[in-house]
Amino acid sequence: MRVLSPFALAQDAWTYSIDAWQRSILFLDALEQRSARYYEHAAKSAPHVLKFACELLVDGRKLPRPVNYGLVRIVPSEEDKTDRFKRPFVIVDPRAGHGPGIGGFKPQSEIGVAMKAGHPCYFIGFLPDPVPGQTIADIASGEAAFLEHVINLHPDADGKPAVIGNCQAGWAVMMLAAERPELFGPLILAGSPLSYWAGVPKQNPMRYTAGVLGGTWITALLGDAGNGKFDGAWLVSNFENLNPANTLWTKHYNLYSKVDSEAPRYLDFEQWWGGHVLLNAGEMQFITDELFVGNKLSSAEITSPNGTRIDLRNIRSPIVVFCSKADNITPPPQALDWILDLYDSVDDIRAHGQTIVYSVHESIGHLGIFVSGSVAKKEHDEFASNIDLIDALPPGLYEAVMTPKDGADPAADLIVGDYLVRFEARTLDDIRALGDNSTEDDREFAAVARVSKINLGLYRTFLQPWVKMWANESAAEWMRRLHPLRMQYEIFSDVNPLLKPLLSNVAFIQENRQSVPEGNILWQAQERCSNWLIEGLDAYRDLRDNATEAWFHAFYGSPLLQALVGLRASRDNPRHRPGDDPAHLALVSEKIADLKNRMSEGGPREAVIRALIYVRMPDGIVDERGFNLLRRMREETGKGMSLATFKQVIREQFLMLLLDERRAIDGIPIMLARNPDLASRMKGKFERMIELVGVHSKMARTRLTEIEAIFENEDSRISPSKQPGAGPSDATVRAPKHH
């Protein structure tokens, strides 16, 4: 700290006092503007924060099973020209207490990057008030109708819609995709919880909330007191309680300390954050009982109203999971451990024909996944640009790895965005490394689920009749208005008579603004005090969270409690795992037999794709440059071949290699010989591909030598026109190998 003379100190104090007075008035003015925008936003019939022009296509309230959801089309600007042959994108926003629009909150957003890539865009949003009696199943039915409408609008699109589910919308679209897989192209889940018990000790305290509260009886109480409606402000309160330093100090101090520039960003975000919506009590009870506490989604224990078991293994579209290690609402284990719940190995994933891609950000927070411009520019931009590559990936588990584009790369023209995207093969151990529950952890959370049922039953037996007797809409409305998150808007609104005299000077202050220099000693002291306060609140948060976790383990880990709720009657793992479906096993056996019978079918195009997969399999990497070259090859040699057919060819060649690698390679000469002219051209494509992406492992180089020998030995290609049905001898195929 610099030493000041009494005169300099007095000058700093005078300058600081003028700035503090002006800054305080401007800060209060920003809060008053926030309140005004809050009431203006709430008065709209369909409030949202989309920054794009849109038009309503389907009103969910007019469907056979009415819901408060709607489908809108994003109207492209003059700069964004959509391509009717590209698959549409459908963004579904979370109904988690806030209003809709976060997916299009900024020009550079999920919607923005999809439109920039030429894709038509649609948005599924909702109204603040639910339709009386609507259920989660009704919403799923409505979203299915929306997707059917989008599909009908794009008969020429090369693929089914890519659907982005943000946060809570992620589990909703996954449930629908398990029931109606034919409606979906690739699924992108951004910060979406699917495995609710999972987490890392000392890092993910939100998963203990239900245990501390004694289960979901309090959800039922709030729904009954709300006269059949659950106030989304309570959900927002849970999010805010996670980080008291930010809630109580940082976000407001950030506005105060940067009041000359921060107000527009602050007001835009607060308009969404404060746009609280309502849910039917039955909807919220289903979410808490079946998902948050019951954790039944990833174990296939949820059934639809028609009796269908919702099994996420039924999804046939690629699933892209985007999460972040700094996300304290949906940490990576909650976003990814459903894979561990459903599958025993990567081979199990392949047997179900599923492609799962994940990307883990290191530092972005939960809301940053949706609103950060840097995330939109990188992750969302690259996923949108490479959506067809994702759709064509062979079944398996991959991690998306992005590296900055090198302008000196001779294949730079094959890189669509600003980053080179590679999809690297992973195993279930890579998912476990991000955080995985032990059997003891699962037993404790299972105890919470059983205690929750007991407490909910007691509430419904003894308290619910009394609560419902006194509940009415007038009392429910007053309870919502008096919620602390809403009261702050009332306090700082223009109806507060104490604010009017202060805000009368705003225009004068803006014209005569005298901001304090950062070197001012009192300003520096203020910054240090702010940091101390943040450190103190963070220390309180850590103490609270650690105490909560310790209490949770002590109470729900008690052998006595677990015995009382029936968990000690068996040594089985309390986490239910879905069994194998006999019908699926029979289908897999039939598919295997079919692929084995068609090992030598196809022509040079299929042969080269098979050869490329064979050479690249040891490296376990799929490169966007290689795929874009394959796409050009499809356009040049596969006239009229749709993306769906191209995808099927790639997947079948991959599976044939997995089933019987030797027979698959032995069939390549037969396939090449069916069209020697095309085979000659395809050989050049193969060489270009290897030149672009290279081979890295010793085994890959050995395989490359083997394939090159097959291609170069023109005499080993037997024309089917001369010898129909003839196959290569062992000497013909195996002689040219060089190991």
C-alpha cells in the first residue's frame, strides 16, 4: 500500500465520496430498471428472452392433450441463409423455475451457431402458467407432435432434426427419444442431469438436499399450499443457495463496481433469471419422486401411461453430452454416469447400436454452458458444424477433443469451424474417472428414497387434508408474491416512495459523472473488503456443505436406519440395473447373422470405407477432415445416396470388422473387382485420406501396409463378370501382406 500525504489522502477521500454517491444512485437506478423490466416481462402473454425473430407454428394448448408449450420457428436474418437440405435444429429450453429463451439469449448462442451453419432452427418454449391437469407425459406427447411438424416441414432434409435439450429439458427429450426414437436425429444434452445420485465427495452438495429435507414431502406441501401449483421460484432459490457469495454479494457488487458499463448485461440476464414460472403440483411431484430422489430414469424403472418401459437404450440417435467440471448444478457424474448404470462395457453400447459422445469443459459454470459466448463459439459451434459426422459415427463411446485450427494445415479446407474436432474412443473407466458412486453411497441414497416414501405417505395421511382445506388461489397468490425472490423486485420498484427522491438525480449524475481512478486508496480498500467478504462467504459455504455431507452420511449410512427401511435384508447392490431384453438379444443375433452373410457384398465404395476403418481402428480416433473427405467421396461416387444410407454403410462396415475382422478384410478384393474403374479412383481417395489424418500406432501402420498391398496387387482382383460368385483363395489374399 502506498503512503499518502494528508493532502493526497484528503483528495482521494473527496474523489471517492463523489464517485460513491454517484455510483450508488446509478446502482439503485439499475435495480429500479430491473424491477420495471420484471413487471413488464411478467405482463406479457408469452414472455421469453429470445434475441431472434420468431413465429408461432403450433400452440400446445390446442393439442388433443393440451399443454402450455409451443413450437416457434426462428426467422432467419438476411445474413443467415438456411439450406433446405440441411437437417433442422430444435432447441428445447428447461422449465426449471425460469422462463424460456436461454438457448437464444444472445446472438452468439445455440440458435445463432446452428443458423450460421445453415440449419433451419425451431424453438420449443412454454408459458408461465401450466394447463390445469397437464402431466409430464402430456408434455412428452406435445413435444412429439412438435417434432412431427418439423419433420413434415423439411421433407428434403438430409436427416431427422437435431434436438438440443438444455438442463432439465435434457432428461425430457431423452425420455421422449426412448419412446419415439424415429423422431430424432442427434441429441445434444447441455448441462443435463440424468444420474441424480452421482457426484464427487466434497464437491457436489446439491445431491444431498432431498436427504436433508426428509424427502419429497415438502414438494407436496408447497404444491398443496400453492393450490395445485408449484412455484418455480423455489427451484431458483435452490440454485442461488449453492453459492451464497455470488447471490448475496458478488453479482451486485459487480454491477456497483462497473455501473457505467455493466448495467445492460446485468439487466438482460436478470430478466431471464427472474422470469419465474409455475408448474402443476403433479408435474413437480413426478420430477422429484421419480428423478431427483428415485433416480429411476437411468435404470429403466419409469413407465409411460400406456405401460411402456422407458429404457434409454432404445434411443437410436447419437447422444452428445456437454458438461463442465465447474458446474455445481449438473456436475459431470450426474451428466454421464447413466452410461455406467445402463452398460457393462463399450461392447454393450455397440450391441445396442448406440453412439455416445461427451465433452467435458474445465472451467465454465452451469449457466455459462448456455449463455457464454466463448462456449457458443467453440463447443456449440463445432457440434453444429459437425452434426453429420456425429450422426455417422460408428457405435461406441467417444470424447470430443477440439484443437485450434492451423491455417498452415494442407487440409485446412476440410475443417469447417475454427477448431479441428476429433472423436477419440473411450471406455467406461474414463467415465468412472470423472466420479462414480460406491456401493455404500448408493445404499445411502436408496435409504433417502425409502425414507422419502415413508414421509410422503405420512404427510398425505395426516397433513395434506388440512393443508388442502385451507388452500385457495388468493392465499397461493399472496404466498408467491411474498417469496423473497419476488419481494426484491417490489422493494426496488417505482412504487417505493423512498426511491423517487434519490432517482430524480440520475440524469444530472450521468451528465456530470466523475468516476474514481483505480489507484485511489479508498477504492483499493473497498476492493480488498469485497474480497474478504467473498472469502468469508465461501468459507461459510464450505463449512455448511461439509457439515451437510457429514450429517447425510452419518444419518443415512446408519445400519439401523438402513435395516428399518429394508435395505439390510439383502446383500444385493441397492442400485437397480436394467436386465437384458430377450427381444433385443434376438434382434442382435439376427443382425449379426445378416452382417456375416453380407461380408463380401458391396463395391469399391464400401471396400474403401471398410479399409479406412480397419486402418484407423487401432488409433481410436475419428477426424472431421477424414469425414469431410468421405462426404465429398459420397457426393462424387455415390450419386443420390442420402446421409442416412451413407451412415448405414459406415456403421455396417465397422460392425463387420468387429464381428469377423479376417473375413471382412478377405472380402475387400471381391468388392474392388466389381468395378475396376471406380476402384482405381477410390484408391486415390484412400491415399488422400491417409495423407490427411495419418496413422499413429504400430498396429495401424501394419494394417496400412496390408491394405496398400491389396490395392496395389491389381492381378488379385477377380472380375465378377468373368467368374461369377468366385472368391479369392488364401494365397491370392494373404500373399501380399507385409508385417
